[in-house]
Amino acid sequence: MKINISGRNIELTEGLKSAVTSKLSKLDRFFSEDTIANVTLSVEKERQKIEVTIPVKGRIIRSEQVSNDMYVSIDLVEEVIERQVKKYRRKLIAKSQEAADFFQQEFREVEADGEQDEDIQIIRTKRIGMKPMDPEDACVQMELLGHDFSVFRNAQTDEVNVVYKRRGHTYGLIEPE
């Protein structure tokens, strides 16, 4: 894996570069040699922030960590990226197994239709700032964050819209009536 390191409001010392390189090189086993990891280190007041973005086969693995110490942020971002990669790999494996077990899975789904669903529980609430933007800009933002959908305020209509990923690397737009 190739690592591009840049800095904002911070002097990139050899110590910082080697810390980033040594931590992220632990992830080499998950990526091919031509994969590029873009790393940005920045300082804003007391906040030491690291952002890592790794494009992988049409998806983006991304993490952003903030702490009072840059080395702590580097440690945290490596752990988060590793968790994301393992989760992504599990999804790929599960998807390939689903294709192989197509008929068995279909049978299980028919069987499960007769069962009652468990109570729905919301376990996390997230607040977002919705700045006006075009749907195309919302798609770009969604890709950068590695999400499957994005809620935004449409700059032309000033209404809340949702863009989402569809199969075949296309996007959908949901508008209110």
C-alpha cells in the first residue's frame, strides 16, 4: 500500500511520517501494493486530527480521529480502519456465500415470513448540518464519507432530499411530493 501524507497547519516531521507509515503498514495485508491511502494531518486549536481515505473497488474506507495528541489519533485511526476493512471483507464473503446458497436462503426467507419480527429499537441518533447543495454534490459527499445514502437540502428547491447508491454504480434521488 502506498501512503500519501499531507498536513494542514502542522509541520510534518519525520517522527509523524514514520508513525503514520508504521501504523498503516500493519494494514498492508488487506490491500494490494497499488492501493493508495491518502492521509491528512491537521491541527485546529487543541485538536490533533488525522483523516485517512482509502479507495477500494468502488468504495471508500475512511476514518477521521481527533484527540489532544497526534500519536493517539494515529493509533485510533489505524484501529478503526482495520475494523472497517474486516467488516467489508465479511460482507464480501457473506455475499459470495449467499450466491452459492441461493436456493437454501430463499427457502429460509419463506419460512421466516411466518415468524413475528422483534421490536424495533433505535440505538443511535445522529444530527447533521444540512447545507444547501446540488444532488451531484451530495453524491460526491456520500462517496467521500463511504455511506450508502446522504440526506441534504436541495439548493434549487430548498427541500430535504436523499441520494442513495443503487446497483450498477448508479444513484437515486428521493424528493418529497
